Amino acid sequence: MKGCRSVTALIVAVGLFVFTAGGLFAAEPAMPEITGVVWMKSTHQEKLAFLVGASSVVAIEHHIDLKEADDPSKFTEGWVLAFKDKKWTEVEGKIDDYFAAHPDKGDTLVMDVVWKELILPTMVAKGAKP
């Protein structure tokens, strides 16, 4: 009888754990894509953090490309060309200016703006092949 109660208690304990711990393992909410709407609502520090984080990833990819890629990424080459002598506050300002001038483009991804409005024009102006 005592063994039966122990088994029952164990089953109840496991059941409670399974049903209550489900919330602990639930998927975290998805991160929003960084669109113009998200960008314009972000603080100066959040914008700079985004740009520095993106730049870190691009820098790593660029250095790997230089050592290993037969056909390096045009995006990383363009990023380096466009931003190597820029301050992040300047880049932030250009993105802000774009979305302020195009309020109807709030659903556009910030990285699309970076590519089309900042990187591509720089590549063309400097004679690099996009």
C-alpha cells in the first residue's frame, strides 16, 4: 500500500511538472523585424546597438570572405566601402532621414534601406561593381 501511494505521488508530481512547466519551455516571442516603424520608435542607443551589432557580423563575414571566398559578398564589400570612415551616428541620421522623408515606407526593412540607399550609391560613386 505504501509503495502504491509513492507511485501515485510520483505520477501526480510528474503530471504537475509537465503541465505547469510547459510555460517555462514555451517559445519566446519572436523578435520583430527591424522595419522603419520599429526603427523610428527606437531610442538613439538602440539604433546604435543595432548598427554596431550588424557591423560586427559584417566585419567577421568580410574577413572570412577575404581568406576563403572565391566570390566575396558584395554586401560585405559594400558595407566596408560605405561605412569605413563614417560614424554610426551619421549612419543613424541617414536612416532616420530616409524614413522621415518616406513615411509610407514604414514596413521597409532597415537593412533594405542600408543596402539600397547607403551602400549601393557609395559603390556606384566609387566605381565598385555592385
